[in-house]
Amino acid sequence: MKIFWIGIRVLLACLSLLFGGMFYSAHRTSLKTHRMKAKSPSTANAELTVFFISDVHRRRVPEKLLNKVRSHFGSVDLVIIGGDVAEKGVPLERVKNNVEKLATLGPVYYIWGNNDREIGESNVREIIADVGGTILDNGSVRIPMHPDWIISGADDPSSGNTNLQKAVSFEEDYTYQLVAVHNPSLFNKIMKISKPVLLVGGHTHGGQIRFGPFGMQPKGEFKDDDDECAQLISNGFGTTLVPLRFGAPPETHLITVRYKKRSGTI
């Protein structure tokens, strides 16, 4: 009997260590850097800098993360919030504070996630508007200071409002396109109707809890194939259901795209 209770204590101690490690992993602050080239790399003479964060959910954006970004660039050209900046039960003040912090890095571009409307669509719209941000509601806009570029975004499939054709269309002339969606299941559909330089998405959390190659979702990754557009699927910053991670640490991304600026553009 004594050996039995010793075994139970050892088991509980191991579980405590495991869950402690999973909780710690879920609250790490990680910034991954990626560099890529858009067409004509040998003649690239300009750079577009993009900070991408998705799936914040209940987490608070720490100053530590902002400082990591600033250590690379004082500011970036784009801050893309890739959906699920909130979920049901998250205080509006926390969401507002997170968005305000991210806006100090550069202009905010936001796309809807599958959980955001749980705190009220009008609330989200107001929070983004208060920082001068842009919500990409199935549409495209030109990127300031980089007139060769447009950024396009589509609503999440969970809304029933997704219109990819409208999202990637742009009536004026452009050379390069960046497309942001929350759910990367849309990537293949987008590539059939458009030719973006870069596709970014989140949603999957990298499986959040995975053991080696096994998880509920594929682990996030950045793929840059010379023959295809570059693709980023992020593990995301926060967690859902349980505040734990294993084998799929949280991540945010700083992407630098070198490209050839057209003559005559600013």
C-alpha cells in the first residue's frame, strides 16, 4: 500500500510539472522573423515590413513583444491582426488596450476571425476605428508609401459572408498583392483566382497541444517557394478552450519583403 501511495505522489508531481510547463509555454512571447523576395530579386530596391499577429483571444499583448519588434524596426509598414483578437467573455477594455498597443507599431489592418463577433461586431469595429485601423471586409486597399502593393482580406467562413472574388479584386493598377485570411483553408481557393506574393493566416493554433508530428491541426509554418507565393500559417499568440500549449508554442511574425519598385512611384 505504501508503494501505491508513493506512486500516486510521483504521478501527481509529474502531472504538475507537465501542466506547469504547458502553462508556461502558452504564455511565452515569441517573435519569428522571415525574409523573402518578391519577383526580380536581383533588382530589388525596396522593402515592405509586416508584423503579423493572430489568435490573441484572452491574452494581453505585453510591452516585451512590442520592444522586440522595435528592436528590428522603429515601426513597420503594416500591422496585420489576423482574426480572433477576442472571444466571448474577454473584457472590451482588454481588447481595446491590445489593439492600441499594436497600433503603436504601425498602421493596423484587421480581418475577422471566427470568435471576434462573440464580443459584438459593433464593438470590434469601434475599437479598430479608434486607432485609425482598416477592416478588410472582403476588399482590398493600396498600402501607403508602397503604391505598388495592395493588401486584401476576406471575412471568415464562419460568418457566411466570405466573398473571395470580391476580396482579391482591385480596379486600379498594382504589381504586388498580400492576402490575409483567418482560416488557411481558404489558401487554395485564393490561389485559383489570384496571384498574391504572400498569403497569411492563423486559426489552427498549430494544434495547440501536439505530441511530435501528432496534433489536431498541422503545426504552423512559413513556406517560401520560388514557383508559388509565400505562405504563412501561424501558431497564433493566444489559446482557446484551455490556457495550455505543448509542442506548438505561441508565435508572432515580422516579415520583410524585398521587391522591385516601379520607376516613378514614391
